[in-house]
Amino acid sequence: MWQWIIPILTLIVGLVGGFALGTFYLKKQMSNMQMDEKQLQTMARSMGMNLNQKQLKQMSRNMKNMKMPNKFGK
């Protein structure tokens, strides 16, 4: 009986813990991500848009002011 319960519980705890650590790490990396204007222009071109200087500045400002939603609380 216990030879089935312990591995299953360990798997579930490992999956939940791995998911929690993964989301924490991803949020941390996304909040630290900085993009300069050249990278923004490259990203926009890859999506088929060609930004002028005013649009590029506005997009850069929006990226700096963007907050990631915190669904899990602190």
C-alpha cells in the first residue's frame, strides 16, 4: 500500500513545487528585462510593424512602466 502512496505524493509535491519555483523565477526575469530601442525596433519589425521615432519612444516608455500582474499574492 505505502509503496504506491509515497511515490505518488512525492510526484505531486515535486510538480507543485517545481511549478511554483518556475513561475517565481519567470516573474523575476520578466521584471528585470530591459529592452533598448534597437531591440524594440527589431521585435516590431519581426511582427511586421515599422515604428517611427515617436512610436519607438512611446513603446519604450510603456515597457518601462509596465507592471506584471501578481495573481498569487506576495
